[in-house]
Amino acid sequence: MPNETVTQEKTIYKTFRAEIKEIDAQAGIINMVIPMSTGAEDRDEEVIEPAAFKKWLKEFMKRPILLSSHMYGDLRKQIGEFKGLKVTDEGLMAQGLEYYIGRGNDEADWGFYLASRGMAAFSVGFIPKKWEPIDEE
């Protein structure tokens, strides 16, 4: 699923892009598949095993808030919600977003604009419970 692979000093960076299927600009809904986390090393040289998401996914989906910049402390950073998330062998995949557009939150409007053009960036935030260092070999 990677669109681009760049090698820099033994580290391989993979870029994954969201696949937009349909956009409803009136409702702020984007039917798209987004690789949120893939089990590949990220820009902080960390890896989240895809199976790690299974434990908390059901609880998260009770309130599947889409945040801007991982900022829970600011209500205006709640710019939408995930319509579906699932764990696959490839990683955590989001399946559709609803942005809270046209309701006085400029950040939600801007997020929708970027996402509807395939220009938004998505990531997961986490608090590690258990980890192992990656071998530098």
C-alpha cells in the first residue's frame, strides 16, 4: 500500500496516502481509507505493532473523536469523528470521516478542505505501556 519508499542511511521511510472514495461536501463526510498506523517505523523511529490497537479499539469507538494536533484540552480541536476503524495485518485503518463543517469551527472547515483534496496528515497518539528498543544493526 505504500505510495513512496525513500531510503536514507539504512532506514526505510514509507509514505502512505489516504484513498478517497467519495466526498459529501454538504454533510462533511469523506468516504476514504486512511492508514493511521502501519507497523512500519515512523519518523520518531518507533513502531506500533498493529495488534496493539485491538485492545482499545472498541472503547475508542464509543467516542471516536477526530482531533486536530492531538489537542484534547481545546474543544475547538475536536473537528470531527471517525466513522469506522479496523485493525488489519497492515495496521490500523480508518474508514470514513465526518468533519463538523459549517458550525463555526474554522479548524474543522480547514481540515475538511485538506482531507477532501488528499492533503491532510493523520497520525495516532499513544501512551506506551510496554516497549522494546529497536536494534540498530
